[in-house]
Amino acid sequence: MTKRIDGKAAALDVRRKVAEGVALFRDRIGRAPGLAVVLVGDDPASTVYVGSKGKATLEAGMESFTHRLPTETTQDELLQLVERLNDDPKVDGILVQLPLPDQIDEDAVLDAIDPAKDVDGFHILNAGKLAVGQQALVPCTPYGCLHLLKNELGDLSGKHALVIGRSNIVGKPMAQLLLAENATVTIAHSRTRDLPALARDADIVVAAVGRAEMVKGDWIKPGATVIDVGINRLPPEEGKTKGKLVGDVAYDEAADKAGAITPVPGGVGPMTIAMLLRNTLIAAHQREGLEAPAL
Ligand code: NDP
């Protein structure tokens, strides 16, 4: 029978271990790790994400610093704030919530973050380290996916993994992480030919596309493990104000074939914040010259 992978439970487990690590860190260093989150503008989804991140940070026993800036903030003003956070000894992690307003160059801001505090793992130095197999702060969503896969499958060595999507925040780091685990990795994108055939050959499918229910049940090799990163809102049904949230995988069909599969919501989503807390704890240890706990 297909197993529904419970991302909520896995995330709670990581968060509990992070909270234990925070308590030990506080005993040793005399302060809690600190995470600064910067929000520019009032995008409703970003506002919710930033609120949840602040709450989770406090629940883990860390210090939370939230900076809300107006939509018309200039690039210079944002860079000055990043500089201040880089210099602030109480801040171990800095996250600038994306997307940023049009007048701000995202890459310039991400590259201004001290790589040692880059808990989103988007700085080019961390991306490069991941690519060449050095220890790095790794983007939270793909790291969360890897955690679920290892929980499920243990050793990933020799497995054929198909990653659908090649963005810098999900697809590419996901592929690097799987490669580092000795999986044989195929990366698919919008120009890939015969995606269903590639999927049918994969022991692991990670879908990070942003297209509702694109991956069909008959694409899935029997027994494969399916990780659905996509978050898509369907148009509302009649009489409803909000549409249903679905992933990039047609869940019911795929669940009939897969060995294990993540639902949307309740799969990958909760892992992202858990891994952000984990990265902050690791950054805090590294900044203090301590060995980071294995989580
Ligand atoms: P992007 O839009 O940056 O990338 C999408 C990728 O999908 C691109 O590489 C694109 O190819 C590829 N693609 C588009 N259409 C097809 C197609 N028909 N066949 C194959 N590949 C295709 O998205 P993100 O990586 O940022 O996010 C992907 C999804 O994950 C979204 O639904 C997003 O909401 C969700 N997400 C969820 C998170 C969570 O916490 N659960 C966190 C981050 C993202 P090409 O490069 O050729 O254009």
C-alpha cells in the first residue's frame, strides 16, 4: 500500500531537535541563536510566510528580529539594513523574503548577505560550495525534500532520481544534494523531451514546476517515491471564495502507483521552515567556532 509521507510530523521532529540544540547552545555561549527576517512591501503571501517564520523561530527558543520595510524602499536602503545585520553579533541568520519590489535587484541583495549568515543558502558562495561538494548552508526546501527521502529510503546510492525543474532555489540544489548522496540524477525542464518516459524510469521523482497536477499517475514507476514541491491554487469552485491547494503531481492517480508520496499541503511545505531553523542553528555554531549538531 502506498505510504503518505507526513511532512508535518517530520518537520515537528526536526524542530524539536533544533530546540534541544538551541538550549545546549544557549548554555554554552550565553545567548540564543538569532534569525533576522526582512520583508519589503505588503505582499499577502510573503506577510504570512514572514509571520510563520518569526513564530517558529521563537518556538525553537531562538531570538527573532523582523524588519518590515515599505514597498518604496530603495535598493540602497535595503543594502544598508543587510550591512547592519551582517555586523550585528546577535544575528546568526539573515533571510530577505522574496520576491522583492521591481526597483530592487534581487541578486545584488542576496550577494550582499554575509555567506556565513545566509540561512536561505541562496548566496553564490553557498551555491558554489554545494556544487563542488563542500560544506555549505543549503536552500531549505530541497534540503527538506532530501530529509524526507532519506527518512523514507535510507541510502539513496544508485537510485535514479528525476528532478523536474531547474530553478536556483529548488531544482538545481535538489539535484546537487541527490548527486552528493550518490543517486543518478536527471534534471528535467520546460524543454525536456518525453518527460513521462523519463519519469517512468525513475525510482525518485521530485516535482518542482509550479503547474497544477502536471505529473500524472501513469508517469510513475510502480513503487517509486514521489516528492511534490509544487504549491498551486486551483480556481475556486462555485460558491467558494478560495480554490483548492494542489501540488505539481496528480495526487490520487500517483498515489495508486507510488510506494510513498508527499501530499499538498502537509508534505514538503512544513519542512521548509524546519530547515530554516536548522540552518540558523548550524550558522550560529559555525560563527562561534563550534561543531554543529547533526540533525
Ligand atoms: P520556477 O518557476 O523558478 O521554476 C520552475 C521550473 O519548472 C523551471 O525550471 C521550468 O523550466 C520548469 N518547467 C516549467 N514548465 C515545465 C514543463 N511543462 N515541463 C517540465 N518542466 C517545466 O519555480 P520554483 O522552483 O521557484 O518553484 C516550483 C514550485 O515549487 C512552485 O509551485 C512553487 O510554489 C513551489 N515551491 C514550494 C516551496 C515549499 O516550501 N513547498 C518553496 C519553493 C517553491 P525552465 O527552466 O525551462 O523554464
